[in-house]
Amino acid sequence: MHVVGDNIPKIIIKNILIKDYDFSISAVAKFKYSENYKPKMEIVFSNGIEDRRLPFIISGYNRDERSNLVSIHLEWNYNLDYLFWNQYYIEDIEISFRLIYGEKFIENFEVIKEVDFETQKSFYTPKIENSTLVLKAKKEELKIKNHAKKKYAKLEKLNSFFLLFISILAFPFFLIDGFLAHKSLTEKSPDFFRSNVTFKSILYHINWRTFKLSGHMYSLRVFKIWIMKVLYKLTKYRKIKNNRIVLMSERRDDLTGNFEYVYDILKEDNDLEIIQFFRNKPIKNFTIKEMIRYSNLIATSKVILLDDFYPIIHNFILKKDTKLIQLWHAVGAFKTFGFSRMGKIGGTPQKSPNHRNYNYAIVSSNEIKDFYAEGFGLSNEKILATGIPRTDVLFNEEYKNLIKEKLYNEFPSIKEKKVILFCPTFRGMGKNDAFYPMVKFNPEKFVDSLTNSDEYILIIKHHPFVKEKIKISKSYKNKILDLSEYSEINDLLFITNILITDYSSVIFESSILDIPMLFYSYDLEEYIRDRDFYYDFRAFVPGKIISSFEELIEAINNQDFHSYKVSTFKNRFFNDFDGRSSERVVELINSIIHDNK
């Protein structure tokens, strides 16, 4: 149990309303504080078999400086039917809470009921037992409901198909309606203004009308997924090849990252069939041949490996004997992702199938398992602290010397210089609109402002999503290098003396090598609002936080990095420092191949 201060933290339930499967809860959490950090709250549902962590949205909080007491106001709506993925559970659900405050975890709250709970045609009755909030299952009613779900599942599909058929017939009428909306003679859809082109606006309007009628929409992506589902149904009765492992990605065309290090070990086993299905393009651009290939692979593979978000696979219910493993590309727990962003703009809604069908996901340490369980919508036991395969090279001295020599030969201006690596993350929503505002970082002005600037060379490494080229004057070619297209960031860390970043997870790999870091976070408050972090940024990062270009120059000239934070940081976010993470992942894969897992 972790407690801030002497008093036991409390959760005061202000209101609970359950209607069918909709569960609304509002509460106030109270606890002692010692420092001024922004709190974060999780709500944890457990049925005795699985657990599910979700953000408990904070609507407001205040601090009483006289009593050192923080009061956090919490409220959100959850759907109990979507807690435990693709399972019909009829057991009681226990609810617990976890508060992240700075670097501390506060669990074991005393739960207090302030008002009578309200239920309307609910399958659960809320009660407090031994200071624990419990949703008591009405088991007979749930059995009847679940039986009806199974019994009428085919009828639901038929109804969905019928509505799709009706919406197709209605297409000409929706087209006319879209034209009238363009003339402002009928209601315009919310998506109508997504485009300045009349034809596209009308198409958005048609999709809106179609979705409201049937829950379907016109989309090349949706159409191709539907075709692949048909192909999958035709191939899913094929026997699984127990030695077949497939590596899948839609963000790469080559074997790099975690895939590379796991593959290098797997390929030594001649009994394994290892297939690479890499397509660096959206699903809507898949050819018929690729669609057939994909459907066949997921139907016949024993193990499917991913190393990033792969949206297409969450549209399929995989065979029970096929195991899906997420070798997530990022190290540690930094920026929120997946279901941890629920309630934020662009966040994943609770009913989304994204990530939910992983059998296992790997992380770098035990401390962050809960965060990944929340982000992926998985139960904790599916998160394994094997370590991250691509970090293994950071412990390999022979590889390190080889890469350094290679870089010195390829870029002679680096040799005998102190390397400052500028490695920010992107701004924007994702791959299609990613950018970094270089107006905030002038490379030439930066190197000119450094004391003893001849001792340094600046390397710029933008996120792969950022495609804009940096213009560097010829007179600075020996002082500034743009290596954004260099594939492996870890290789560049071997020659780095100072890292400048903002919100990039490269800080975890850098900590292994004890690299001094500066966090140039000029838009921190905006980034917290839009993206947020698992920990309070100010309590978390292993270096000095900088808010202006001038401060950045001053910190380097004064060698002011707060490097004392690095050691504690890396011991927190890595379980092992043996360079054998790839081996542990392969052991997991082999245990599945041989049916031991």
C-alpha cells in the first residue's frame, strides 16, 4: 500500500447510476499531498478472472494548503458489457482505484458511500463490502441475456445486412439531400465542412446519412476489410501450421526494430517457417493479391507478431490457437496511448476493438505493466516484462564500436567532436499531418551561440513521420547534419554526448547509456492538454526542462543537465541490463509453438 502523508486516502462515492450495462459514477478522492503535482486516476474492474483498467476522468481538483489535503472530483460513464473482451461473464465485478501522483502510486482507498445508489433495469446491484465497491451480478438475468445474445447473433447480422441494403437503395435520395444541403435548403452534416470541394462535401453528407440509417458507411477501406473478412471465412477452416510465425506491419517495408532482433534468433531454428508481411501503405491501397495473402496468413499462422498499431487485424476474430503478440516499438511508459486517452480528442472509445485481441504484449519493466494494460485494454497477466529487443544492442560493446567506426567513416565531420543530438517528436495527429515547427529551433543560430562551438557538431533526427527537409547552408555542412532518414536512432546514441528532446521515448534508451539530456518543451501545457503523460512530466523526466531557445543555449554552455536523475530513472524503467530481451521474447514464442503457454 502506498500512502502520501499519514491519513488513509478516501474515495467518497457521490453518485452511481446503472441502467442496463451503462455504469455512471461520480466521486471525490481525498488524500494528503507533499508536492504540487497534477494527479491522474485509474478505475480498475475485476471479475476474479480478468481485470480492466480505464482512466477515471478528473473534472476538477483543489488543494488546501493549510491541511495539505487534495480533493479530486471524478466522473465518467462506462459500459459494463465492453469491459472484458469477447467474453460472457456473469460474476460480480469488484471496483478499485489507483492514483498516480508525481512518482507515487496511491492504491487501497477507503471507499465511502454518500448517497443511495440508483439502478434502472440493471443486471448489477452496486454495494460497498469491506470498504470495496462491488457490482453484484444478477446471475440468472445475465444468463438469460447472454443466451439471447448468442441465440439471436445471426439475426442481428441479418438485420445489419438488411439495413445496409436499404441504405444502398436510399443512395439516390441521400445524393439529392446532399445537393440540397449544399444549397443550404436542408440540414448539413457535421462532416460537410471537412472539404472545400462541393463533390467531396456531398459525399461526406451521404456517408453521414447512411451511417445514421444503418451504422454502415461508404469507404474503400471498409469495403476491402469486408472482402478480407469473406476471404478469411473461406480460409479459416484451413489447418494452422504450428511452425508458422508471421511478422506484420503497415508502417515499414524492411526488417528493422524489434522485428530484426527477434528474427535474428528465430531464423537459427530451421524447423520454423518465418514469413514477413510488411506493407507500408494503408489498407485501402491493398491489391487483391495482398488481401488474399493477408487472409490466408492470419488463418494458418500459429504466432503473429506486431511491433506497432496494426488496425486491420482488430477487425478479425482470430482462431483460439493463433496467438497475437505485440512487440510494441516504444520503451518505457511516457506519452499516453490507446485507451489511456479515452475522453480526449482523438482518444480511443471504450467500445473500440483496437488492441484488445493481443494475447501478450511486452514491456521493459514491471512498474509500467499497469499502464500498458490500460492503454491496450488488456488484463495485467497478458503484459510481460521481457525487456525490449531493440535495446539489446545498447549492451553490445562489439556492435557499439562497429557502428561508431561506420558512422565516423560515413560522416567524417563527426569524429573528434562532441555530438549534440536534437531528436524531438512530431506535432500533429499522426502520420499524415506530422510536422515539427523549426521556427522554434534555428540550427545555425544554435551552433553559433554555443561557447567553444568548434568543439560541437549538431545532428538533427526528426521523427520518421516528419517528411519536411531542413535547409542547411553549405558553410554549416561540417557543423550540422540532418540524419532524419537514418533508420536506427539507437545507432546514433552511441556517438551522442548530449541529447535534446521533448516528448520522445528515446529518453529510455539514452538513460541506458547515461547520456545527459535536456527537455526543450516550449509547448508543455498544450501537449499535456492534448496528449498527456502517464506520470507528471516535471517529476518524471531525467534531465532539465527548458521552455525557451535562449534557456537551451544557456543550459548547454553551463553544462546544466540535471544528470543526477538519469540513474534512478533507468533503474525504474528497466528490469534487466543483460542485453537478452530478444532471447526472452523468443522463449515466449517457442513456448507457444510447443504449446507450453
